[in-house]
Amino acid sequence: MVRGRISRLSVRDVRFPTSLGGHGSDAMHTDPDYSAAYVVIETDAEDGLKGCGITFTLGKGTEVDWSREGCGAPGDSSHPKCSVGLVGQAGGKACLEVTRGHEEQMLAQGYPAYTTSCAWLGYSDDTLKQLCTQALKDGWTRFKVKVGADLQDDERRCQLIRDVIGPEKTLMMDANQRWDVPEAVEWMSKLAKFKPLWIEEPTSPDDILGHATISKALVPLGIGVATGEQCHNRVIFKQLLQVKALQFLQIDSCRLGSINENLSVLLMAKKFEIPVCPHAGGVGLCELVQHLIIFDYVSVSASLKNRMCEYVDHLHEHFKYPVVIQRASYMPPKDAGYSTEMKEESVKKHQYPDGEVWKKLLAAQEN
Ligand SMILES: C[C@H](O)[C@@H](O)[C@@H](O)[C@H](O)C(=O)O
Ligand SMILES: [Mg+2]
């Protein structure tokens, strides 16, 4: 049923200076400022029905998305590191069939997560050690480390992490597209001793056959290939699945334009029996993707084997309905909608370049 007509649309450039602390840094993106074009569509409906959307970027990309979304055509994102998610906030629960037992299990235990927050590439060894130690204490058992810029550094950092977390905990590696195909195989042969479960984005995300070659070469080493955070539609995923290019499929709630596109990928993954381990982090990606992955468990995959959702411990405080993590798991959100809405106060403060935070930072840069 249609309620109300669109009465106002706003697009704002919201940026968080994450580069100052090295948060989010990897072999490809050395100083990201986690940012978003934040869209709110208001209606004249009496109950104040509105829709909120985010396009995650690493800073400057917001300008591109800002102009595109301003034209009312979100959904396609083809430049590095930008994701689009736009959805009504007033919907109820997803109206698809659920399996009651699994729903109850989720409500009690949550969906298993892994953390990327301990081992960004720009963190010092001390920070790495300290964050891994703390994460272990907090109950985390699965960790992801950024690799790919310098082999010696990678070896030292991975050793350091294994020393803290021990041989049994799960370790994943993420190269953020840094290598070509032979280089990926060679590099991972050197890092195999640290027993990674997967290597993520070993090469260009568009190189479907390249991923297949890497997958095949790494099977004897017991390392899977994970990819998907840059895949913008179901056709790319279809081909990755068809040529056995991945062992772990990483949907991104915003990069794949629309919930429907995400759902079709979840269904394909089920058909090919490949576990979905969503990409998250950035600005609001954890908030959004938790809905999709819990739906996947309850209504599609019905399995937790080899499955976990990424968690990144930044910027949740700016969201009206932030994720709830307990015992290293995502607890199912209880509010209606897609958890996309940001706090107005945060948006105002971080608006670029006029928000309070940026005014100060830009003034300091000039002096
Ligand atoms: C630039 C970003 O922080 C990426 O490093 C991040 O999204 C990453 O690829 C991830 O898998 O979490
Ligand atoms: Mg990644």
C-alpha cells in the first residue's frame, strides 16, 4: 500500500577522519576516511514515513556519489570502494518464510562474527598485539589481518598475531586486490605456514578466471579464496561460482544494489553450496548486512558451517540503531527497518567540509 508522496530529498556528504588513526587501512587504501553520501527521502505521510540510504566511500569518492544520487539514480557503483544502500526505514519484518527453530537460535545466540579491527595495515606491532590480546579476552575467536604490501612485514605481523591468538583460532588474510595472479600464489605459499582459512581479494575483483586459477593453486595448501566486496551484481557472482573461483562468498549490503540483488546471490550461493561470509565495516555496513546474513541462515542456507559475518568496531555510535555484538556474535536487530538511519547530530558534525569536525581539521591543516 502506498502511503504519502515524496516531499523532500536530501543528500549529504558525511566523512569520518578514520585515516588519522590508520583505521581501515590496507595494502591498496592506505589512508581511508570512512565516508558516506547519506540520503534521506521524506514523504508527506502522516506517520512521518521516510527512507534513508548510505553510499560508503573512502572520502573523495563521496563527491561522485553525491552527484549521482542527487540525480536520483543510486544503485550502480563501479569505482573503487563505494557501496550504495537505500531502503525504506518504516518497513516491518522481511515478509519471507522463516524457520522457527533457527530464528529462536539466532535470538538466543546471535550470528557468529569475525573481527577485522585488530590488524589494519597501518597499525603498529604494539597496537596489533594489544588489540588481539583484548579481542581474545572479549571472546573473539576469528581474526582477519591485512596483507599484501610487503612480504617481510606480513610474515612478522602474522607471526605476531599467531603468537597472541595461538594455533587453533581462525585467521583470515585480506590483500585488497594488491597482487597479480602468479604473485598471489607465490605470496600465499609463503604465508601458508600461518594457516589462514582464506585469502581475500588476492587480485583484481574483476578477474574472475584469475581468481579461479588462484583458488585451484591454493587448494593443496588448504587455503580458500574469498571475494565479493567489490562485486556489484549477481552476474559477476554467478560467473565466480560457475568457474569455482571462490570458496567463501562475500556479499556487500550496499555494493550489490538493492536487497533483491543480495537475495539472488544468497540463493545462488546455496545452490552452489558455497558459504556466504559477508563483507562489513565502513560506514553502516555492519548495520545493514546483519539483516541479510541472519535471513540467510533462517531462510536460505540453514547452516553455520564455515560461515561468519565480518565485524569492524568503528563508527557504530553514529547510527540510531547500532549493531549489538555479544560473545563475538551479531544479536538480531529488534527494530523495524534496515538500521540505516544515522543520528542527526553526527551527520551535522561530520558533514564535509562545513561540519564542526572538518572545520577544525581543515583549519589545522592550513596552519
Ligand atoms: C578500505 C577498507 O577499510 C577495506 O580495507 C575493508 O573494507 C576490507 O576490504 C574488509 O574486508 O574489511
Ligand atoms: Mg576485504
